[in-house]
Amino acid sequence: MNQKEKIRKTASKTIETEYKSVKDLLNSVNADFIQSVELLFNMKGRAIVTGIGKSANIAQKIVATFNSTGTPAIFMHAADAIHGDLGIICEDDVVIALSKSGETPEIKVLVPLLKARGNKLIAILGNTESYLAKQADYIVDTTVEKEACPNNLAPTASTTAQLVMGDAIAISLLELRGFTPSDFAKFHPGGVLGKRMFLRVEDLAVNNQVPKVQISETISNVIIEISSKRLGATAVLDNKKLVGIITDGDLRRMIQNHSNFQELKAKDVMTHNPKSIDKDELVVDALNIMRETNITQLPVTDNGRYIGVIHLHDILKEGIL
């Protein structure tokens, strides 16, 4: 067997082993699992998620998923807990302990302290006969037949199982809360979804210059206005009322269709009654209008009064697609 074939075979076997371990978890969605979710859903405090070694790494990811989907959570390393971090835990908190064996020294020291404080304990573990299992209020069984490691030593399938059950709990809680994309965006204001849900037209248009000409303006002045404001377009006003827009494309068509365009006025070239958007509308709505009408600039208004332009490039810079 050559090296490439060996790599392919090993990778495939690893995936198959972990796939089977995850599929077997369907049997763990039992009464204890359901009661664990209900306990977390009704708790007045936070979920304190703890573990040691690779289980601690998975615990940190579970905490991140909980926090981003509406379940307040804190990671507490099991070793640090017995050296001062136990003070993190408050009376109404629920503790979730991750462990493959359920027999690690740190867990054996930590658990009696938790029980003495009266906190409910959920164990996500791979040994239902272990010390942790016997002490836990609820057990989420993540037992695996074997690790993907050929020596059956390195935590692989077992940590994947912990991660999947953590996600199963988090998404169950999300569904119970009726957690919406809008709720998700509140916890991710710096992400693309947050921008789609909260970024308003005014937030981008305010950074642009405000190109505008009057309806009787000469074409020379129109060209100067478009060039100087660098947005590829200018609004056309009748006094203060927005009545049209002239784009670079309009000027090119003008040159093609008129041999003597120097006598033309803005009103002769403009697109009448252009699409516009209010400053308080969402940027994603501006993007939808641009897509539907195949345009790249959109006049911005404030209660009907023209105040500027939002450009497609402004939106793309924010990563909104």
C-alpha cells in the first residue's frame, strides 16, 4: 500500500468510526436528556460547564454555542475550580460536567463540593458506571464503542460525541425559547447577520458626499458634479424635491444619442421619478432594491427630503451580499 492509499484509508476509517459514534447517540436522547434540557431552560442562573483535558476544550465550545443562542453560560476548568474558581458558581447555576471516564481526580474532588452547595449537576460522560455518573442528577450518555485513534487512546470519537450532544442541548434550548435570527443578530452585532439586521442606510450614506443639481442645470455642470462627488451619479432636484437621477450610464447614452448635447439640461437626460430609500431603512433593503432594478446607486431621503446617496460598493464593503 502506497502512502496516498494509506492516508485515504486511515481518513475514511476515522470518519466511519466517528460517524457510527454520533449515530449511536440517538439512543441517548432519553428521559435524562429531556430533563436536562428542561432544567437548563427553567434555570434562573447560568450553565457552568466544566471539564479537564480534551473534555475542557469541548466544554469551552459548548459554552460559546450556549451564549450565542440565548443560554447564559460560563466555562470553569475543573482543575482551576478546586483552586479558587469555585467562586464563579452562584446559587441558581446549573453545572454541566464533561468527562469520558467520569473518574478523573479533579472531578472526584470537585463533585462533592458542588453537591454540598446544592447545585444541580448534569454529567455528559462516557462511563455510566463511573463515580461522576453515580453523583450526577442527570446523565447524558456519550459512551463510544472505540476511539478513532488506532491505539484507542487519543480522545477522538469520544470528544466528537460530547460536542454533538452539547449542540443537541443548545439547539433544543434554542427551539424552546423561539430564538429567531433577530435574536441571534443581537449576540453577533459585528457579524454579517448582525449588519443585515441592524445596519441602516444612514449609517453608510452619511460617509458619502451629496451630489445634486437643479433640474435646469447645464450638462457641463452635471458632468462636473458627478465627477467631483465620485459616486457615479447625481440627484436632480426641482427646488428641494427629488425628481430624477443622472448616472454615468445616462451620460454615455446621451453622447451616443445626441450630436450636440451642450444645449441639453439635466431634465433632458435624467431618469424621472427614481427609486429611493429612506435613511432609516435597513441596508439590506437598499441592496434588494438595487438587485431588483439592476442599479448601483440609490438616492437617500429623510421624510421625502433628499439627503444623499448610498452606493452598491458601500454595501459590499460591509460584507453584506
